[in-house]
Amino acid sequence: MRIACAPGKVILSGEHAVVYGAPALALAVDRHMRVYYEPDRLPRLSWHAQERTHVLGLDKFAALRRRLDSHFERYLRGEVSITDILKKPAELAFYAVDMARMVSGLDAIPRGSVKIDSDIPIGAGMGSSAALIAALLKLFGHFDSEDELIRQVHHCERLQHGRGSLIDAATVCLGGLVRLRAGEYSRQTLSEQGLGEGWFWVFTGTPAASTGACVDQVRRGFEHSAIWSEFAELTGQVEDSLRDGKPLTELVRQNHHLLSRLGVVPAPLQQFAEQVEQHGGAAKVSGAGSVSGDSGGLMLVWLPQGTPAQLNMPKDWHWGELKEDPKGVRLLDDQG
């Protein structure tokens, strides 16, 4: 059996601002997507996930890839929505397997059975799609450089997220702290203590507004605003503090207030952030947030004592401890 593993990610600073030339910082976290491959001789690849099994004959891969590429071109022309491209999540997995074969110059599609085991929350903005694709490409492909792998993860991921940035692909592939600006990414230095203790992620539910809708509304109100310079300066301070091991409390609070000015922090998240601050901590949206509804995706939380469970939090919100993963996608085992 062969096994590949890729981390999830959170955005520490720079969401929305990265669209306007400011830097963004993302961190690989110790939530993982593990993909297991067991070869056999049957003329198909089977995909097992969430108590369901999907099977695709080896002779069907090329047609699937051409169909998905064609649908993405229609999306670029404005003829279909991004949500119309994939009929089921397994198609993204099969597409990534075929891209691994093509890019690596391999003759045959792998036969066998693929299973996943993931503790990355789905739809929470923690990079589950990028982690899945990175693990599949690492498992079934051969890449000359990390840059090539990142570009291919991004190429596959476009079927799910459209015109997204490289930040998810770069972070799950490189691990650790990653900086993105103007389409260029680089791995940054964390202090020996990393984030330290007291960090949590809180998933507030899937936003009512899509990332695209949030970006469009922010553009209408702030495209030529000086707020992007404020974001850029703040992200630089976060980067310096992470390198030097300095507290981030005040910087996270400032980041939250900037995002609130953009209108992407729904009222329940505002109230929760205020509650966290009253307990001596700090909280902010990590991702696009939402311009409508009561859910805003992921929040990054620091608490000096206790856990989010001890706060007045809606019952349908989920949370977990947040620790960095210094490694990116990797093979855990290769016995065949």
C-alpha cells in the first residue's frame, strides 16, 4: 500500500487585500488529508470516500478530463457557473490522477483502489480540495520541482474554485508559513516556538454568500480605498512577529476590525470576536467571510486560557486546536 499525506491551511492575514497587490500569509496546520492506494489488476480505479464508492474504467479517464476542461472554458466565457463543472466530488479526484499521469509522462493510469482519511473540515476554507489534489499528484506523479507540483495543484483546483489564487496550493505543498503577493509565493521563517499555545480554529458554518460574491461587493466599495495599504502594513507586522516570536494578540484584533470595515464579518461572528476579546484573546475571520447571512466560514481564535467551548458559542459551530505543520505534502509509506 502507498500513502500520501497533505496538511490543511488557514489564512493568518491578507484575505481580500491580496487581490489588490497586498501580501497574504497562510499557515499549514496539523489537520491532514491522507490518501491510500492499493493496486490490483482490474481495468478500473475505484474511489472510496464518505461511505460511498465511485468507479471509473481506465478507458473513461481521457473523456472525463476533456469534458471537465471544456466545461471550465465555458465557465471562463460566462456560460456556466463554477458549481456546474463537477457533477460529483470524485470527478476531481479522477481528474487529478489523470493529470498526474500526463504531466509525469506515464503510459498507464493506475489500477486499484483509493481511499481517503481526512480530518480537515470540508467547506471550512482550510484547503481540503488542495490537500486532496496535492496528495493524489504526489502519490501518482513525478515532479521535477515543488513549483511544478504547486502549479499542477492549482490547475486541478480551478475546477472547484474557478479563478482562485495560488495560496492554497502553495501552502499545502510547501508546509509551514507561506507568503503570497502578486502571484508569487515563498516560504517564510517561523520562530522556534511556532504559533505557540492557545490557538484554535472555529468553523461558523458555510457562508450564505460565495467567495466570488464577497470579492465583488468588496470591490464595489473599496477598490480604490487606502485600506489596502493598512492591510499590507499589518500583514508585514504579523510576518515580523511570527519570525521573532512576538505576541499576535493586538495584530489579530486590528485585522478583525479591518475585515469588519469591509463588511465581510456577519453579526454573530462580530459578537463572538467581542466575547473573545473580553476574555483577553483575539479572533478574526480566516478567509473570504460573508456579505450576507449569519455564517462566515472559518475564524482564527487565540485564547490565553481555556477553549472556545467555554465561551457562549452557537451549538452548530465546530472548533479544534490549531498547530502548524512544518511539512507540506509527502509520502508516508511506499511499499509497492
